[in-house]
Amino acid sequence: MIIKNPKFEISAVGKNQYPKGDLPEIVLVGKSNVGKSSFINTILNRKNLARTSNTPGKTRQINFYNIDNLFYFVDLPGYGFSKMSKQEQIKVGNFIEEYLLTRKNIKLVLFLIDIRHLPSENDKLMYNFIINHNLPCIVIANKADKIAITKVDDQVNLLSNELNPLHDLTFLPFSSERKIYTEKVWENINNII
Ligand SMILES: Nc1nc2c(ncn2[C@@H]2O[C@H](COP(=O)(O)OP(=O)(O)OP(=O)(O)O)[C@@H](O)[C@H]2O)c(=O)[nH]1
Ligand SMILES: [Mg+2]
């Protein structure tokens, strides 16, 4: 897929700020620091379109990136960022929930987990939220560069068994660091748009 002109469009903390129109939206969810914003840059082959950071808690609003007027990538704040005040965690949790539950444009959730670790309690809560609300979802096991390439497939299977014993979701490895496994992700995105 050749992307010509991906653009940041707007940050939102509530419904009235979401973009108008009915372009499909592909949403990045997952814990803080798992690599959601980096994913957007990598998959689009751009360096600094989405802002990333070594320290968790970089993304604090719902950021909409317009991808050639074909679809939006929607970058969400991560969960499990303990340095956020309790009050801010509740506020952020509420506007994320509002978005995920009310936004009809959502065509796919890309749920990022860290390939190295079994899903945390928060990951399991997010998984249940996605399943219970029938959100179409693909799980991305990110930071695949952190394990031996020969172990990637087994580890993806292990995570899939742990999180999704019914095996009704697609699990794909990914690495922003090495920019690998992007083709399979694009195949899945193309099917949606
Ligand atoms: N090794 C490795 N590091 C990665 C990968 N993807 C992201 N990172 C690093 O992980 C850190 C966090 O990346 P972000 O993309 O900002 O993470 P995020 O999920 O958007 O975090 P929040 O905005 O806090 O929710 C950065 O230091 C990235 O360089 C990857 O595939 N491999
Ligand atoms: Mg981010």
C-alpha cells in the first residue's frame, strides 16, 4: 500500500471534537509504552508523525491521523500509567470508553501487547472489553525484535492461547524497531478499508 500524505488532523477528548464524515477508523489500544504511536509511524514509514517517548504516558488525548482520506488511524492514550493522577486516569478512562462505545466509524481495533510478557490483568480487562462489545480486533504482539526470531511464532501462539483460547482473533507479530512484519498488517488493513 502506498501512502502519500498522512496527516495529523485533530486531538479529541470528547464527541464534539471527533472528525466529521464516515471514513473508517482503525484504533490503537494497549498499555502505555507498548508502542502504539510508534506503530503508526512505522506502518506509514514516517519518522515523527505520531509523537512517541521512552517514558510511558506520552499520548494523553485521542489523536486522529487522516491517511490519504482513505481512513483514520486513531491513537489512544495507553492504560496502566501510574504516574497519572487518579483524577486524570478516571478522566482519560472515561473519554476512551466513550469513544470506543459510541463511535460507529470504528472498523478495527489493533490491540497491542508486548510479545515478551504474558498479558497483564489490565490487558485481560481490555481484551474482555473488546470482546464484550463486539469490537472487531486484531492482536499485535509488538517489540518482536526483543526476542529471538526463531521464537517469534511460538511466542505468538503462546500469547494467543493465553488471551484468546477460542482462537477467533488474528494474532500478528510486529516490530517498530526493526520495521518487520508490516506486510501482514497491511493485508489485514486493506481488507477493512
Ligand atoms: N525495541 C522496540 N521498542 C519499541 C517498539 N515499538 C516501540 N518501541 C519503543 O517503546 C517506547 C514507547 O513507544 P510509544 O510508541 O511512545 O508507546 P505508546 O504505546 O504510544 O505509549 P503511550 O503514548 O504512553 O500510551 C519508545 O521508546 C519506542 O521507541 C518495538 O517494536 N521494539
Ligand atoms: Mg502513544
